[in-house]
Amino acid sequence: MVKRIAAALGIALVVLIAIIVFNTIIFTAEEDEAIALVTHKVNVEQAAQRLGEAVRFETDSTKRRSADFPRFIAWLEETYPTVHTTMERQLISNQTPLFRWAGMDASLKPVLLAAHYDVVPVPKASLPDWVHPPYAGMVDENFVWGRGTLDDKGAVIALMEAAEAMIAEGFQPKRDVWFSFGHDEEVGGIFGAGAVARKMRTDGVQFAWILDEGSFVLDDIIPGLERPIASINVAEKGTISIELVAKGAGGHSSMPPKQTAVGTLARAVDRLQNNPVPGGLDGVTADFFDRLGREFGLPERALFANTWLFGPLLENQLAKANTTNAMLRTTTAPTMLEGSPKVNVLPVEARAGVNFRLHPRDSADSLLTHVEEAIDDGEITIIKPENYSEASTVSDADASGYLAIEKAIRQTFGNVATVPGLTIAATDARHYGRVADNAYRINPFQIEDHDLARFHGTNERLSKDNLRLGISFYRTLLEAQ
Ligand SMILES: [Zn+2]
């Protein structure tokens, strides 16, 4: 009897191993059709000098009245005269230039390519650490240095350089191509991209697709991958900040109750942190890891190939790293606390601020239900904000726009894997996406691990090589429109 059970178990184990091995063997990247590299002749020195000039305008989004905004727009006009005479340009909210490049066939749906020229502030304390001052626009042998080079003036300049050269060569697109350069992306994009979307809706313009920032070609950033990954993001997370309030009787701290408002509030925050919003490998996250998983060597590939068995184990592992955890779920970040103004005074009120980044599977309402259930305390008032943004819809990774971007990426960057990803921060694409069938998010630059800290950080820079690739990418993509 025992022998028979052992034999049955042995056979089951062999079958199980066979299934795992079989699934792993067939779990490979789809054979990329051989795509020849396309390289355009690009005047990269000129482009680099111009990006340097663009950096010198301090278009800090927290100083929106700065004269550098109109000065930047005037500089664009002087620097790219052919674009300005060929395309129709309007200024949205006086500061966001919106261009329409008329196509030859009015029956085709238009597309929109977007970038933004506002930048985040430079903290004073970081100034001594900059190799070159952040607004000097220094161009050395290999790099253009300064605030905004990566995020996102590099893309503005690459688009303008591409279009200026193409028009000079007599190119006209088949469909209408629009460019939009937002001036307030870093502070929500309401008056730039948001106003563009409202205007397009009023005017009855619906885009086939839009392309904005949101990811990059990532080299050596995810350990274990053999080639760079171009994450063409098909969705972006939403953001909502909730306030928690606990009330108390107040009074002197020498005769405190068993628990003060601060204690009640702290318990609520703790419960929230210990009850993460459920997440996992489904929807856009599943598609991302399904394509990414094929790029790993063993043993990771065996795990991703057999999510039917290893799914929970994988989710557990992915949840351990902050970056991959943010891909899996709506994240919870308690960020602000406030109690009594004096240490010997009992609080009459204690407040906490918690920021959540909504995964496309969740909504603000479903999140609030989760928060109420997790806290489960009648003493806590949960205040929903007036302003928040839901996660975007998920765009189609098989639609013509995605395929066109994917092809241009491969034509420009060669042997890279393309995956449909999720932008975990907020960008202007969520506004433009409201007037488009699909919204995609990637900047055509290849970045490495050490570049991540330069975003919104110190020593932001873009290599001339990247600038050349970016211009070449936009040209290739535009030629197909
Ligand atoms: Zn940006």
C-alpha cells in the first residue's frame, strides 16, 4: 500500500516537473521579426547646443509667472522657424504651444506627440553637488547637463529637430500630426495638457493615439536581463490623498485618558500600513511580467512560465521590492502627521495625510472601502479630497499606434525587448488620453541604473548619443504617419 502511494507520488512529481520544464522551454520572447536599423543623418552638435540653450530658461513650474516661460516660447519660434511657418500654432493658456502639422489625407485620424518644458525646482542644498550649475546648459564632449535635459526638454528638442529637418526636406505626413509642449506638467498639467484636451473635445478632435513621456529604454536597470527593455507604457496610475482625523477631549497631559487622539490615529495608520491594498499579477501587470519574464535566464524564467504554480510565490517576491510592489498594487504612503501644538497639551485633534497611487484595477471608491475596512474604527473620520485622479484606462498593446512605436524603437535601438508597461507616477498623458483612442508613454532615450537618481535629482543630464537616437526615433516614427 505504502509502496503504491510512493509510486503514485513519484509519478505525480515527474509529471509536475515535466510540465514546469515544458512550460519554461516554450516560454520565450516572440521571435522579433528582423528589423533593419534605421539611422538618420542628425546634426547632433547643433541639437545639443540648442538643448543647452533650452535649459538656460528657468521654466520652474513652481514659478509660473517667470518671464522665462514666454521667453522660451519666443526662443522656440526663432530657433525652429520652418516648423512655425509650416504648422499652425496656438498657445493654450498662453503658455502651452500646440502645433498642427496638416497631413495629406484628412480622412485619417490624427496623432499627437507630447512633451513638457516645465521643470521641477532645484533644492538649494543640492547646488554644491552639481558638476555644472543646473541652469547653465553646459554642453561637454558627451553630455548636455542641467535641469530638464531628461525630464523633459530633451524630448521637446528632439521632436523639434526632427520636424524642422523633415519639413526642410519636403516631407509631409499622411495624417495630421500634432505636437503639444505642456508648461505645467510637474504641477498637474491642468492648464497645459488638461486645457489642450478640453479644447480638442470642444473642437471635436479625437486622436488615434498619443505619445508622451512615461518610461525609457532601460539598460541594466532590472537585474537578470540579457538585453535592454523598452517599456512602452499603456497605462498610468492615479493618485489620491486621504486625511484621517481622530478627535480628543483636550486638557493637560498630566491626567491623560488611556488613549489620546494621537494614539487612536497612530493605530489607524499602522492598520493601513499592515493591510496593503490587494494586488497581484493580473491585467496590465500580468501582461508586463508575462513579456518581461521571457527575457530572464533560469531560474526566474521557470517561475514566470509557471504562474499557475508559482504565482503566489512570485507575487510575494515582487512585493518585497518597492519598485515591483508599485507595479502590483495601489500603494499606501502615510506622509503627514499632526497632533497637539504643545507636548504637555492633550490633542483635541490629530490628523494624518496618506497618499495612495491607484492601480488601474482600483478606483477611488473601491480604495475608500478598503481604507474603512482596514482601519475599522468609528473614532476615525476619513476625509476624501475634492481633487484626485483615477488611474488611466489601459491602452491596447496590439493597436496600430503601439505597433508603430514598437517598430520605431527597434529600428532605432536595435536588439531591445519591448514590453507594455505601467507608469507609476502621474504625467500629462492622462489628460491627452481623454481625447485619444490609445495613449502610450515612452521617451526615446536609453538610460541606465545611475540615471534614475538624476530625475528630479542632482546632475540631470542627457548624452549626445541619446539626443541623436531620440531625433532619429521621432523621424522614423513620423515618416510612418
Ligand atoms: Zn516629466
